[in-house]
Amino acid sequence: MIRRSMRSGLSLMLLALWSLSVAAAPDPFAHSIEGTQFQGTRPLTGELFHVQGLALGARRLWITSVDRRHGRGYLHEFDRASGRIVRRIELTDGARFHPGGISIDGDSIWVPVAELRPDSSSVLLEIDAATLHVRRRIRVADHLGCVAVARGRLIAGNWDSRLFYVADLSDLSRVHVVRNPSRTRFQDIKLIDGTLVASGAQSWWSGSVDMIDARTMTVRRVLHAGSIGPIAGTYTGEGMAIEGRDLYLVPEDGPSRLFHFRLDAPVTTAT
């Protein structure tokens, strides 16, 4: 009887502590992404590992993922209409097997592939979007986790995007280094008409999509994001792409879905 009472008392105590911890924790389902309207999801059929970056074409979409168990990185190509995989290429470059956030500029896909540790090394790949052949390899003496390229300008973030490297493609020997103006650890970034659209995580439960003036590197607008669940984490934790006011995210490891949101206002650097 005494043991039963002790077990009952212990159970009640643990239940009370659990209730207090849940009450103190942020509500992961409080919102999805502010300033947007959810449009739906599309399943992506084909093998994906730990998703990293997303880029969109008219008929195709590309996703990077890393197989951490075997130390391999990949670029996957999907049919945009059906969500079915078309092909993939391996990106592994020795100790550099971790691809990051990617960008498409014209007929080139830009992909950073880094060692899986900060303050390490990367190779920045320019890949032909039609053939998936590597056009150019640029060695970088730091871990690059994301890259945005548009109109001859390149911006890349290092580990957790603590620093941004800004350069012109015509002269990559001259690089301007800027500290991240946000507390968000950006995972995928895009250059849109003078605005750096950057998405990432602040915690497992929360993240943001930030609109940053690409000239001054100051934050102009922040869209806070919640979580899609305890396993996948925040909506903005992995791949992101944007077309006009349409925001696309791939927050889940394989099997994955393409999430579609509609921005309430266009991307802008205006105050």
C-alpha cells in the first residue's frame, strides 16, 4: 500500500512538472508564417536526405540534400508540375559533402558544398541548369552555408550566416564582409530586385523570412515563422525560394513536401 501510494505521488509530481514545462514552452503551432496566406503543399516523389536548399525554374525545381550517415551531398531535380524526381547528381568533394542554400541565375545554379564544421572550407559550384554539368569550381577558405546570385552580384553566408561575403562575379578577388544584421541563422537566401530575401531558424520552434536591403545590408521587414511539428521544426529551417509574392519552402527531410505561401505584400526594401 505504501509503495503504491509512493508511486502514485511520484506520478502526480511528474505530471505536474510536465504540465509546467509545457505551459512555459512556446506554442509551436501559434502561427505558420505571418504576413502570408497558406496555399497548400505538393508531395515530392523521390529519394531525399536532409534537405538544405531550394531553387525554382519554369518547369523544374532543384533541391540540395545531405546524406550525413554516408558523408554524401546531392543536387536533386524534380518536375515542378508533378513533384516527381527527374535526376540527381552527387556533389561530394572529398571532405566537403554538405551542400547548402542555393540560387539560380539565368541558366546557372549556384551551390556551395562545405565541410560539416564551422571555419572550414567550401567549394562554390556553378552548375548548368540544363545538363547539370559543373561549369566552374571556386575554392573558398570558410564554410559556406548559402548563396544568392543575381545580375552579376553574389552574396554568401557562412556557418549559421554569422557573416555575409559580398562580391561581384566579375572580380571575386575583391570581397566585402558584413555581419549578419539579424539574429536568424539563415539557411537559404535569394536576391530579388535589390532585396536579399533570407530565411532560417531562430530555434527549433521558430524562424523568419527577412527582407534585407542588399545595398546597405539592413533589415527592412521580418516575417516570423512557426513550426509545422516537433519532428520537422520551423517552416523556414531549410529550403526556400520566392517568385513574386509566392513563397515556397521545403522544411522536411525526405519524404518531403513543397509548401506554398502567398505574401500579403510584395518584396520591397522600402521602409
